[in-house]
Amino acid sequence: MEGTFLIYVIVGLSIGFVDSSLGMGYGVTATSVLVTFGIAPAVASASIHTSEGFVDIISAISHWKFRNIETNMLLPLVLPGVIGAALGATLLSWISTEIAKPLIGFILLSMGLLILVRHIKKNTRNQTRKIPPKLIPLLGFFAAFIDVTGGGGWGPICTPTFIINGTEPRKAVGTVEATEPFISLTAMIVFGILIGFETFLWNIVIPILIGGILLTPVAAWITNRVPKKALGILIGFWVTFLSVRMILKFIGVPIL
């Protein structure tokens, strides 16, 4: 039992660090592992969003301290995001939305490759183009819905969207991390009401939560220090990896 607890703490350390430093990867990675082990998607998503919600609070505070956040985007993202998360949790409690994953995978693959191309180029001056303010609420709703039904997606969808539209990579990461606690905790509450908090995998939630909390402040500090070009390339690679992984899983290639 102690060995298993330690393994999940280490899992929490790794996914918490990656999520806080690159703005994505926590839910997608952890939920996929649980579903691979035969755990029902709703239970897996509920359990991971519970740990993620509390880890993201620490991450949000850390990114706020290092000024990695675009404050004008917070409310337009959070309010529709909460609605999308609640709707997604309700839907996942009844049906599976697996069919949407390949489409999302191809969209993310295109975004990841575009980020890579833009940041590998020698000219890395700030982009002047910004995402239209009226589209931010729609992005928040869509990303939250996909996040909860697919076990992850808030970061992989929001972070590259912001970067492609000219947001500085560290601020894209920080803004996503600052808003994500609201999405995760909304999912936790709705899942708890619909399927019961007693169904959550607390023996997994607690050690992953502990591991996730430990390195998130360090990750936020690193995000603040890494040069814009290097961080953009890392994010581009990670988005590309997650999207390829999503596509391969859908067509039946065995991968965690």
C-alpha cells in the first residue's frame, strides 16, 4: 500500500510540474492512465479533477506572484467555462463523448505545429494580433466542456489558442493556470452530486494531490524565467505530442 501511495505521489509530482510550467497535461495524462486501468470515464474524470482543482489553486497563486497572468481575460474565460464544465460533467455522467476526440486531436495537432513554426523562426518579436474579446467566452465554454468530458483539454485548447493569437507564452500559461481551478472544482461538485463523492478514487486523489502541489511553485518560477522562444517551442512540442497521442489512442494504437 505504501509503495502504491508513493508511486501516485511521484505521478502527481511529474504531471503537476508539467501542467504548471507548460499550462497543460494534468487531466489528459492522469485520466488516460486511470481509464486504461478499466476505471469508468466519469469516475476517472471526477477523481482527477478533484486533485487538479486543489493543485491548480497553488499553481494560480504562484503564477499570480510572478505576474504571468493576463487579468483582463479571467472573467470572460471563467464564467462561460464554469457553465461548460457543469454541462460536460452532466453529459459524461450519462454518455461518452469519445467520438469527438479525433477531430479535437487534429485541431490541436495543427495548433501545435503552428506554434513550433512560429517560435523556431529567428524572428520572435511580439505578435500584435490578439484574440478577439468576443471569442474568449466561447473559447472558455468549449475548452471547459471538452476538458471535463475528455478528462483534459482546458490547457491544451486555451494555451495554444492564446499563443497563436499573440499572447506571450508565459502569460498564456499563467492565465490558463489561474482560471483552471474554477473549471476543475465545478466539475468536482457536479460529479459529486450526480455520481456521489463516495465513488471518487480517494486513494489515488490524495497522493496525486500531494505530489502535484509540491513542485507547482517551482514550475511557475521556471515559466517566468524561460525565454519566450524556448517556452514557445516547448509548448508547441507538448501540444503536438498530446494531439498525436489522442489520435493514436482513438485508432486503437496501445499508448498510455
